[in-house]
Amino acid sequence: MPLAKRIIPCLDVDNGRVVKGVNFVGVKDAGDPVELAEKYSIQGADELVFLDITASQQGREIMKNVVRKTASVIDIPFTVGGGIKKLSDAREILLNGADKVSINTGAVREPELITCLMDIFGKQCIVVAMDVKRNYTDIDDKSNIFRSRNDTPFFYEVRIYGGKEGTGIDAIEWAKKVESLGAGEILLTSIDNDGTENGYDIELTSAICKSIRIPVIASGGCGSSTDMYHVFEKTDVDAVLAASIFHYEKFTVDKVKRFLFDKGINMRLGRT
């Protein structure tokens, strides 16, 4: 029997508070991370992701006290990312209660960090986050070209520092590379869809899933249970990440999982 698909609430944290924006800008307060984490764990979330969204941009460490408090109130796998640039950063996060670390900017700046972390902590602990945005201008040397509805060519570009800086790196090629370097999982966020609640980027998610064998978590754009159903139905994604629909209580985790289970998606039920 195939593995159950996972529902993963995401806590984007800035200065100790959960925030949410649209297309990575215009963020507003969404609550206390410890309280939200405990609520989602009780509701039956399969895992939890905690991202300190300004740590890399500000060149500082993740707030370990918040990570520690969050880990103390949940009993599900817990991934933490933001500002992890070296082995000691990851070790500190794991010692403070995380089960996995997520690296994005650090991995792009120093790809060998992925292999180093895998060798020390094991592949199952290493998540590479990819913040991806459509780039319509720098397509000359790219091998994976897509076309918009009005037939304009573009490629999917990896961006860093909270989506604020382009890299020129093709997302599909980067996914293949991080898999070869030892990543255990990819957290794939569409900046174009993030916070819009218009659904996941099916084209991007499908392309990444087809190019690698490690698990992929889809992120960016979830506005309903139906959006989750569509990405599970149309791609080989292993899990979905969502924030706004849970933070603002449009949906609860348990009701989302029941909806998907009733639609034929293999879900792990029964925590509540």
C-alpha cells in the first residue's frame, strides 16, 4: 500500500510571531507559534514546518527559544528552517527539538553543506527548501522552458533570502542536484502563488516531481481542501503545506484530512 499523503501546517515566523503575506510581501500577524503548533498537533497534522523567514536576510540565527517551546507542545515531526548556514547551526536546531532542518539560501551558497549535513545527521533529517518564481527575461541558456497562457516563455527560477534575490538557477536542475547531493526531501514553494489562495502551481510541482525520486512537499497558494485534492490528484507530490487556511480558521486539519480521505486520497486519520 502506498504511503499516506501528509498535511503540514506551516508557521512563517518573524520576531517571534507567525506572519503571513502574499507573494512573500505584505506580511501581517497571524498568531503565536507555540499556540498554533499545539492546536495543529491536536487536530491531527502529520508534521509541522517552522520557518524563520527573516533569519537569512538579517544574517542572524533562528530564535532557538521559540523552536524549543514549540517542540515541547507537539508530538509530530517538526522541521525548522531559516538562517542555517553551517553544520553547527543545524546541530543547534536539532538539539532544541527539531526533527529535521530545512536549508535554502545556505544550500545555494554552499551546496556541499547538503552532503555534510546528510553525512552527520542522516538523509531523513535534511530538507532543501526551494522558493521558486517564474522568470520571463533570463531564458537564453535554460533547458526547461515553459509558456504562459499568452505564450510568453519563462523558466522557474530559484530565489533566496526569503525570495528577495534571484539566482538564475533553473529550479528543475537544482532539484536534481540537491537530490544527488543527499537531500532527503524538497519543500517546494511557488512565490507566484504564495498567499493568493488560488491553488498550488500544478505545472511547477508536476515538473519537479517527475525529475526526482525523493519526496516533494507542495507549498504556496492553498485556499481550500479542493486545492489540496487537485495537487494530489494531478501530481506525484507526497505532502502539502498550508498556512493561511489554517491560521485564519477557514479549515481545520482534521476536516481537511477527512475530506481528502473521502475523495480517495490515502490519509492517516484517527488522531482526534
